[in-house]
Amino acid sequence: MGDDSAREAEARFRAVLELASDWYWEQDAELRFTAVIRPKREPPGWAREILGKRRWELSFENMGPGSWDEHRALVEAHKPFRDLELCRRTDRGETIWFAVSGDPVFDSGGAFRGYRGIGRNISDRHRAEEALRESEQRFKAFMDHSPAVAWIKDSRLRYRYLSTQFENLVGRRPEELLGRDDLEAGWPDGGGSVLRANDLAVLQAGTARQVLEHMRHPDGTVHHWLSFKFPLADETGALGVAGMAIDISERVRAEESVQKYSREVRELNASLVSAQENERRRVADDLHDLIGQNLTALGLEMAALRTSLGSGSAQRVRLNVMQELVDRTIESIRGVVAELHPPGLEELGLVAALHWYASEVSGRTGIKVSLDAARLPRLPAQLELAVFRIAQEALTNVAKHSQAKCAEVALAREDGQVRMSVTDDGTGFTQPGGARAARRGGFGLPSMRERVEALGGSMRVEFPGRGTRLAIEIPLPHGH
């Protein structure tokens, strides 16, 4: 009866172990396996194969002589061991990992009787860990070859991860930064405060932000970084900040060079325009003071001579013809002088000068030119002159190229800008070459564009179906 009860208890114990996920094993005093109970899901072959053998007599791929010597010393000293990882390959070629733990067994008299313990199949965990290691290696390889630097900070904004490129591109070693925040990192010129303020803004907003950060490197050079920062939970679940940054110093320096060059070009253009206007004024004054006055004097002398001659004399008829030629020449010179130095611009302002010029173009070309201009306060002299010259050049283009019957100049001051458009009803640019030339800056457009851009404005040429529209916008100086 007692043997039956013992066998029944052993059967129940075995059944429970077979339902478990762990292997159960026993070894005798010579460390040979005497019992192995496998989970039902595991194949029976391995359980039979190991009976009667010591652990180091089995084939495990991850154990070398040194590893076995260490394990044998421990079990021969009758000490417990935990989570000994063993790897073997099955008949199907599958690699299986086990974590084995055991405790020594002693009888009531204290004599060593062997070991018993469990083994757990950790293949899934091991594969997951291997996949994680491979993923980390791929990530590291990616970041090591990335032109960007990357970092991770915990909830106290202390550095927890730095990519290899951080040291290569920033010049700070990981041991200088890991475990420290930016205020402790010793960034020069107060850079740590700037970095921390941007990190705090990310945490406060709870969303990613893109910022431009300027940092002095250990070699003394100032670099410009385009940083993309975003919230990231640390190991405690609290939000920290991670990010990546690209050194755009070369681009910033190139843009600064372009801006400097543009300023220099605008200044040079302004100087050339000023010199051109001074030369126009000088030529206008010379035409008026020398040629104009001399022709006027000549006309007066001819009038006096004509009076002294008889009304029917041939000489008087010839003098009449000469007088008409002199009068036409004087009128032409007055027109040239007016083109070179518009009358009324300095004294009466831009609107009055444009009214005069619209009337002059209408009379000279037959094109009906109208002006739509609200009352404008006086503008700076340089701005009034530039707008007038642009309108002058635009109407000259209309007269030369458009075959228009009507043109309109619209002038307004809105939203801190002077806006002007010159629109005609002419043929426009029916030929593709003409339209391309206009877009490239032909037909006198470069000088107009240079004037506009020298004042910080913009210009565009539009083709509204029929005719052409030139539109400019120039910002008013502060205080106007």
C-alpha cells in the first residue's frame, strides 16, 4: 500500500512538472543525470540522451574549456548555481538556449547526494536580445555615418546618450557630458542656458520643435546647428528630450556672404544711380544754361533782323524758316531737359511730376496715359526719384513696344509700402521670345529692377491676357 501511494504521488508530481514550462532534473553524487522531466511540448529525445551523463560531457556550443572548468569547480564544491546559459543545436538544426539553475542535495547526515534543479528554455528571449543587439548595432552604424549628431537626455535633462558624431563634429567627449546637464557641461558664452531654454520649451509644449542654435566649439570657432528636438520618455517613464542636429555653418556663412554681396551691390547700384542722376542734372543744366540760352538769344537776334527787312524780301522768308527751326530745336531741348530733370519733382512732389509726365507722353505719342493716385504725403527724395524713373522707363517701354492705345499708372501707399503699377492695353508679348526676354529682364527692365531692389523692394511683370502690367512694391523707411 505504501509503495502504491509513493508511485501515485510520483506520478502526480511528474504530471505537474510535465504541464510546467520548465525542465526538472536530478543528478547523483557523481554528478550524472538520473532523472529528467521535460515539458510535454518539448521532444523526448534530448531527455533520454542526457541520462547517465555529466553536464560537461554533453555538446553545448557556447561552452569552452575555461567555462566548463569554472562550472565544475563550483558544483564539485557543492555550491548552488543560477542561470547557467547553455546553447545546443537540435537534430533539425535549430539553436536552443537554456538557463539552468541547481541546488546541492544533502542527506540527514549531511552527506552530499547530488543536485536537483530546473532548466528554462530562453530561446525566444535570447533571439529577442540578439535582435535587439543587432538593431542597436545597425542604429549605431547608421548614427556613426550620419552627418547629424544625436543625443538623449533624461527627465532632468542630463545626457544619457551621445552619438559618435557628437565627439567628431562638436569636439566634446562623452565622458565630459554623460550624466551632466547643459548648465554643468561648461558650454562657452552661456550656450548651456540657450540649450536648456530650448529643451524646456519642448517639454512645456509637449511637441517637437526645430530651432537654430549657435555654439562656440572647443577650437574657438562658432558653429550654427539646425536642431530638431522632441520629447522622449526615459527609463522611469518621465519625459526627457532627444534630438538631432546638423551643422549648417557653411550654409549660414554662404548666406551671410550672399547678403553682404547683395548689400555691396545695392550700395554700388545706389552710388551709380546717384552718379547718373547727378550727371543728368549737370547735362540738363548745361543744355538749359548754354545751348538753350544761346538758341534763345539767337532767336531774338533773328527776330530783330527779320523786323528790319521788308515783308516781301527773300531774306525775310529764309529767316522765317530759320526761326521755326530754332523754335523747334529750343522746344526739343526743353523736352530733353525735362526728361533728364523732371520739373516740379523736387518742389511739388511725385504725384505732380507724374501728372506732368503722363500729359507729356500723351501729347508726344498719342497714347492716352491716365494717372490713378490718391493724395500722398511727400516721400523721401530718393524714393520719389526712383518711383518716377521707374514710371518713366515703363511708359517708354509702352511707347516703343506695346502698340497700345491706353496706359494707366496707379500709385498708392498701403501697409507701409509704396505700390505702383503701369498697365497698357497693347499687344503684350504675343511672341514667346518677347515674353521670355521680359522675364529675363529685357526691354529696359534691369535698370528698373535694380532701382527697386536697391530700396529693398520687389518687381514683377504680369501678362493679363492682353497688354502688360508692371508692378512694384517698395517699403517705406521707418518714420514715414
